[in-house]
Amino acid sequence: MAFSSNSPVWAPVRSSSIALGLTAQQVRRVVNYINRSPTFLARMLEFEAAGGQLTYSEDSTNCFWITDKRIYVSREQFCNSKPRANDADVETLTEVLAHEMSHFVTYFQEGLDLTKAASCDECAAAGVRDEARAYAHEYLVQREINQTPGDKVDWMKEGQLEAIAAGAGAAAPDGAAVDHAAATRALLDWAANWTGPVESAGGYFQFYRNYWLEKVAEKPTQDIDANSVKITTDPQGNIANVEYKRSGSRVATSLPGGVANLQVA
């Protein structure tokens, strides 16, 4: 079963629904990529069956929001600049969808709730695991797309393929032996420390740690030393320990094995 460019998933971002939205041709381009990846296709069909839709965010945010089962995408980046310009960045939009489909699975299907974490470090570990899983999903979808005829995609950020190759042992970065679980584990440290172009923004470990401090504990946020986070998993793939530095001082935290939202899937 193929995904359709006429799916109600696209309705809120179509040019027929919103000024400067995606044209029918642009939607078909995204759908073509989806149908070239069995993994991507399966997630999109599940998203459609759950009543999920894309919509434009009011800022530059790209995220999945569980309360209304919507993926919010950047209006600035993924709208056309003017009527008939046909210049929305649909290739990057496809990457965003591949990433957010993983968050749809963990938050909507698996019931991930970071507010239930017992501590800021547990919340941070769970958030990092979820981001690593989403980037691993991008990796699998990219591999599947690039194994089919047609335009290739290159979504991997600096250091990701190297981390996957090192973490997966003898398996090559583009080898079929690297499955979702292995790629996720391999990307845990990368995701924990990745800051993007602005290092002062902190990595995902700091982001989710501060989310818990601010939203759950109602305490001041804290900075983590850049590139200082190290995550260890047990033989079953649970995140067992995290280490990091704050103002040069080492902090080590053991986490209970088998906690559902720390399970690397």
C-alpha cells in the first residue's frame, strides 16, 4: 500500500488551505520519498490512521505535539515565498517528517511522558534516548531511499555516520546489519552532546534536564559543560549510567535498569 498525496495528513499545509502552502507538485515530491522507504511508509500510514496532520507553526519550530496529533513545521522554511514561486524546501521537510515520525511513535504510541521522570538526569537520559532514536530513524529512512532509483538524500549531520560506524562495530555505516536499536545506541552520546551551530545552546542532555528542572521541579535551569556527557547502556540496551561535568566537576548518576522510557528500542 502506497501513501497518497491526497491524504488528509497534508490538508492544513496545502496551498488550497493556506496562502503560500505546498502545491500539489510539492506534496507529490515528498510522497515519492515516503513511498521509497518501507520504514517511512509504515510510520506515515500509522500517523494517518491515528488522525495525524501536518500544520504550520507560528515560529520556526518543528515538533510533534501529542495533544492534537500534529506535526508542526516551520512556516518560514516550508511555505513558498510568493504565489507560484514553488520554492519551499520540500527535501528538508521530508527529513523533518522522518524525524518527527519517530517522536510520534514514542510519545503517541508508546506513551512517553518525560514529566514522570523521577529526576532531572533520568528525564535527560530519556529525552536523549528519544532524540537518538529519531536520528537513527532518519538514518534508516535515508538508507532505504538511497537504495532505490531516484534522487538521493543526505540528511546525516556531522559526526553521525562516524558514531554509527564506531558504535555498530564491524557493520559499515550503510550496511544492512545496522538496525534501529543499534543505530540508536550508537547515537546516544552524539545526541546528548550535539548543540548544532550554537554551542552555548547546550546539547539535548542539557535541554531535557532543564525541561524537568523548570517544568516539573520548578527550579532554576543549569548549564552542562560542552561535550562532557557520556551514556552507558546495559546488555539489554537500557540506559544504566550517565556522566557529565558542571563547571568542571564530574557528576555520575546510576539509573534503574528496565525503566520503560529509558528502553532503547
